Amino acid sequence: MSSPISRDDVAHVARLARLELTPDELDRFTGQLAAVLDHAADVEALDVTDVEPTHHPYPLRNVQRADVVVPSCDRDEVLAEAPASEDGRFRVPPVLGEEA
Amino acid sequence: MATTALEVASAVRAGERSARAVVEEHLAVIGEREAEVHAFNLVMADEARERADAVDAAVAAGSDPGPLAGVPVALKDNMCTRGVPTTCSSRILAQWRPPYDATTVERLTAAGAVIIGKTNLDEFAMGSSTENSAFGPTKNPHDTSRVPGGSSGGSAAAVAAGFAPLALGSDTGGSVRQPAALCGVVGVKPTYGAVSRYGLLAFASSLDQIGPFAHTVADAATLYEAIAGHDPRDSTSIPEPAAPVSSWLDDGVDGMRVGVISELSGGGIEGIASDVQARVRVAADALAAAGATVEETSVPSVIYGLTAYYLIAPAEASSNLARYDGVRYGLRVDGPNTEAMNVATRTAGFGDEVKRRIMLGTYALSAGYYDAYYGKAQRVRTLIIDDFAAAYEKYDVLLSPTSPTTAFELGAKVADPMTMYVNDVCTIPSNLAGHPAISVPYGVGDDGLPVGVQVLAPLMGDVTMFRVAAALERSLP
């Protein structure tokens, strides 16, 4: 049986997931993820086309709270835990381009 | 020193013992063995003393601090404690101090409990041995060369070692019940939605549920009642008050129908150790002797639980853990622009198991693979629910092992993720179905280490589950 996931696939999902892998990690993770996906082959023979998917185990629908303003977390307390803040906001490096 | 939470609370409420003295006794036990066991990421000695003094002051003033008055509780370090570091045993949260308390923390305080520390876990609750912690593994108090199970291994070890009579963990695929089994304590996964997840750092939102650890079923039931019940801040919270699970503990199992799941007892899934199977048979015989009708029964699709779980849980995790990007809290590793900063932060902040699951989940959700993996897993989840429904037409509860084996050696399974994942094979089906399940310590295996027997019940069947668990406990010598 061919591997269910290639080294290039793993490099691709790592990029999507904002992770950087070394060449060694790429090799190792490719083998490990392939082992998990190989195990998943046990459901391949199951015909579930007429079975509805379960997204959630408890039948609750459209849960809404009352439309009432309540106090939220204190802004200063939240920003005190941020890696960087400025003028009451989170501070990040440039989104476009690079820092000079 | 009183051993059960109920005895502690009763003595504190009556003014016979001070909560402060109870805290000091437990801090002393922690002082003796914590270096060896490493159950805690943080021992909250000062906070616990202050809180105990407040409980004592309430008693002195003639008011009742609540059903858990003065009882030390160890809290898994993935539940938010305002102003106190909450790490998920991950470098990426570093010393993050949440600006709010989890609902479970508020309710523990309202019940008079004293939080004594934050316990170690597999990073972001991903693991079955507590070896995936950024702060080093927790050891099994029964044999420190062995794992305590996981991911709530710190909480299980804290109760087993006598650091606290009670603890809370979270159970996504068995993370309360499996460590409870390996550490010889009671561990409960309530019905999904029975306990609020507000302030629980999310792993897999459709599976995560907070649950108690205790030495006795009655203690676990008291803790359950303190934390369960509707919370408007969790949209998946069941809109009902807490089930009164303590009320029927003494009623026994006469006339009840019990099914032993054959697939998990040697007749389907391989790798269930014979000494563990033997203890399940002893438990089944004990329930029969107590008046229950006990039969072996088939729940065929539970054998696909592992596959469904290891696609669904990583998929949900890959989405939930996207929030750890170095912007708003925790670690930041700087980069020349925001995306480079996100990548550098996540690469340095997450451990290998978390990276594996994020990538597995990202893959399972990605274009071209969604139907084959995530979509299929969700349909298999329905099959499991349907098979349970059929079984519960014939039986009030089901019985199985909690864990395939007793506690294994540290390091024995770290190199091969799939070998580690198989530890959850008996516990995962209840998470997929949202059903309640409890692990009751039931003797020891051939190696002298604890074995847990699992009692499974249908959705909202928490009362029956506790009742059968109490009967099992009484059947022990």
C-alpha cells in the first residue's frame, strides 16, 4: 500500500499551520502521520454514504444569550498579559513588508 | 487525618477541624513526595492558606461555606485561574495569567473548596502518559518508574499520593478515566455538556468534558454536583441543573441490566491484557451477585472509535490551537513581519505531539481529503452512537476495562505515537457519543498495579452510572 501522506504533503500542511520543520522533523513526522492514517484504513471498507455525520453529541440548536450588556474583561488586565501593546491595543510587527 | 473529602467537609463545617489545618496537612504531604512525583506545575500554598482562613472565618461567623468546605482540590493546569499562571504544560502559554476564572473554579470556590495547585498534563491535554509536558513528566505514585496515565496525570497522581482528596481533570478521549485507572482512583467523565467548559482551554470542543477525581465514588459524586449544572457562558452547556447523583448511591443494582462490551473484553480489539480482562469479569460477577442481570453484549462499531477519534480530535484541535499566534497572550518569538512572528512563535512554543496533531488535523480538513478523513470519521461517529443506542435498549449500563493495561514504564511508548494512542481505545467511544462513563479502581493486575473497571451509561445517565459505580465499590473487600 502506498503511503497515505507524502513528505511534500507534510511540508504543505506545516506551512498552512504556521509551523516550520527541519528536514529531520519532516522525515520523522511524515512517517508518524502516515502510521496514523494507515490505521484509519480500517474504516475504508465501511459504507457510510447513507449515514448522517455527527458534529456534536448533544442536541442543542441556536443557543443565544439574552441581549444584555454585561461587564467584560478589564482591558488593562488583558493587555498586561500581551507580548506587546501600545495605546490600549495589541502591538504586532508589520503585517505587510518587513520591519526596517 | 481524615481521608475522604466528605469527612473533611463535615468536620470543617462542624468547626471540629480548621480548613487551615487541613491545608497545612496536605502541604506537608506535598512537601514530602512532590519532588519525586511531580504532580504539580504550581503549588498554590499562599493562596490556599488565605482561602482556608476565609473558610474558617465563615464557619466562625456561623455561615456554611458549602458542601466542599475546606477540601483541598488539585486543578488541571488547563483551567483558567484569575491572576494565577495557567500553562497547559506548554511553552507557548509561558507564564500567562488569565484575566478570568473558569466556571469550575468559581463553583469550587462557591462550594467552599480550597484550590491547592495546578497539576501537570500532557501539553494541551494531548497524550496518555503525561510525558508530553513541557515541564517534565509526572510519575505514578504507586511506582515512580511508571507513568500515571494522561493527559490528566498530574491530577490523578495528586489524589493517589494524598496531595489533595479531590482533583479536576478534562477528558477528551479518556484523559480523566485512563489516569484514574492507572493511579488507582475514581475518575469521571460526565455527560457532554453537564459541566461548563467556560475557562477550559479548548482541545477538541465537541469531545472535551471536565470531570472529577476522588478516592471514593461518593466524593466524586459530591464534586460532580458542585461543578455541574447549566452555565449561560458555555453555549454547549445542558440547560438543566446538576443531576443529583449522590441521592441514589446506596440503592444498589438489584434488577438492573448490565452488558459487558465483548469488543473491549477480549473479543474484538487486540491488546486488552488478560489480567485486566480478569478484573472486569470479577466486577461483572460482583454486580450479578448484587442482583443485576449481567450478559456479554456486542457494540460492533466501537472498534472504529480510535480511527474516528484520531481524525476528529486533531481536526478540532488544529482549529482551536490557531489562536496561539504570539499576538494576544503567552509566548512571542519576534520576526520581521507578523506572519514570520506567528511561525517562529508556534514553532518554538509547541511540542512535537501538539505539532503532530495540528498537522494531522489540518490534513484531515484540507481540500481533497476532507470527505475521506474528517467527513468519514463524523459518519463513523454516528454509527457508534447508533450501536450504543441499540445496546441501551437492552441494558441500563455497560461495562468494560478503562485502560488496556496497567501503568507502563516511563518512555516505553513515546517513540511510536500509534502505540500510545491505543491506550484510549476503551474510553474514546464515550467521548464520541457524549455519554458519561466512570472508572472505578477494582483491584490490581499481575504486576500489583491498579486496574480500573469502566461503567458506561447513556446520554444523561450520570445518576445510574454513579449508582452502579458505588455498588461496584462496595463489592470490593
